[in-house]
Amino acid sequence: MMTLILFIIIFGVVVIAHEFGHFLLAKANGIHVVEFAVGMGPTLCAFQKKGTKYSLKLFPIGGACMFEGEDGLLTKEGEESQGSFLNAGVWGRISTVVAGPIFNFILAFFIALIMVSMTGVVAIRDPIVTQVVEDGGAEAAGLQDGDRILSINGEKICLYKEISLYMQASYSGGDLEVVYEHDGNRYTTTLTPQYDEASGIYLLGVMNMDFVEPGGLERLKYAWYEMRYSVKATYKSLGMIFRGKVSRQDVAGPVGIAVNVVGKTYDEAKAYGWESVLLSMLSITMMLSVNLGILNLLPVPALDGGRLVFLLLEVIRGKPIPPEKEGMVHFVGLMFFMVLMVFIFFNDLSNIFMK
């Protein structure tokens, strides 16, 4: 029961933030919002206010902010009014579409700020070498204790865990160009990672066990670093999926997230007290918010990114794509996602009950 409650709260917060972004910018651009819905499926309860229907749906796995005139389907009182989505300026429509993902990133940043403010609970580590592993790649490259790693193959490193992320998601073999700071001076070296049998991955040969406790304005910086890490982890994971480096067992939908992520994380964290549970749930919420923001920006029909493609084409052409044609493209995309959701649902069940 606790898993279900936490899952609903987490998904609810992430979805409401996304849809509220659309809602807020729609209002600012004079676009009539027909319905603001949280959840999917049959309506549990709803009320009407100032021409907008606010509804709560049965399944807490999504939401919608529907505009008058969108896809040529929704109208107010049978006719298109001045508040139609199509009557707004193209840049007003663009800002309304991208506002959802942007609000997900804003939510993620504020969650990260709460997390880094939980001094003594959150584990933040700078990319500083506190110990060079004997006979490892870092030792051969000349790194020493106290050195700060600044970048790996041109990719900026702000947190120690970004080193592991790079090795797991980006490293494809060969030597690495590592830029590091030693005694205030910047150096560049070539490092050859060593394969670790125990973990099954290549390692730089460095360790860090010193935790940072940021205070004051430093918390803003580390909150940005934490959100930045979530963004990098998300798009690198997408890259691994497209390259075939992720199996179906590693993919999870709502059911898999509820059971294998929220449920198991809660069971593990509750032994260490409420602060550990809170931190774990905040971390999941931040990652899901970033995931939703990035996924919705993909140029795929029915997603915000797909709608953004049509709007950018309008900017280039100087005139909009006929709304009926655009609506048909998004309808096909929606049908695809419905089929995909069914596949993911059964994949989640398979991962849960066949382990």
C-alpha cells in the first residue's frame, strides 16, 4: 500500500508540473484550455471553472492539457473562438508546447536543491582523487591524490559519479584524454582504463570517499550539478537503448517503476529512517521529471517535440501545416504509443514475476 501511495504522489507531482507548464503559458498567450487532466482513463471527479474542465482520471500514469483548436478537433461551443490554439501567434504556441518539459526541468532543479540542503544525509562527492588505485590506469597516467578531474575526452566532469556514468555509458575502448588540476595548475594526460572483472566494466583507477556538505549559495551550484547529472544519465541511457546496449529487462514502465524502483527503494531506505526514505523518493522524482522532460522533447508525433517540429516548419514556411493533416500524424503517433504501453505493461509483468 505504501508503494502505491508513493508511486501516485511521485507520478502526480511530475505530471502536474508538466501540464501546469503548458497551462500557464497557454493562459499567458490567450489560449483557451478546454481540459486540465491528471491521470488517464475514466474520470473519477471533475469540476468546471472559467471555461476549463479540471479532472482526475483513474490511472495515475499521465495527464493532459487540451487546448481549443488543437489538432483541429477541440472547439468551444462548436465553433473556433479567438482563444483557439490556432489563433495564437506561432511563438506563443511554441512557448506553450515547450513549457511542459521546461517545467519538468525546473521541478527537477528545486528537488535537487532540497536534496543538497539535506546536509549529512545526501552523498555529494567532488571529482577529486582521494586515492589512486595501485597498478591502475590513473597511476600509470601520473594522477596523484588530491587531483581534481576536470574532463574526460572533452566531456566536463562536475561530480565524482559522472566518472562512473561516462565509463558505463560512453566509453567504447581505447585511451582517454583526461584533463585534471594539480596544485592549482591544469594538466592533460592520456589514461588507459583497466578492465575490472568484479564489476564487469572498465575503471580509471581512482577513488573518492570524501563527501561535500555545501552551504549558502554553494547549494545552488550543486543542485545544478545534480540536475545536470540526471539529464546526462537520461540521454546517455536513451543512446544505449538505440545502440542496443540495453535489454528489455532493463526497461521499465509505470508498473515496473512502482514495484522495482519505488517499492524496492522504499524497502531498502526505511531501515535508515525517514530522512533516507525522503531523499530516495526525491531522487526518483527528480530523475522521472527529467526523463519526462527529455522524452517529451523527442521529435516524435503526439509528443511535445513532435508538435514543436510542425511549429518550426510553420516558422520556416511562413504558414502552418493544415491542422487536419497534423492531427492525423499525431493520431498515428498516439496509436503507436498505445501499442507501446501495452508491450511495456506485459514487459513489466514479465520482469516482476519471471525473475
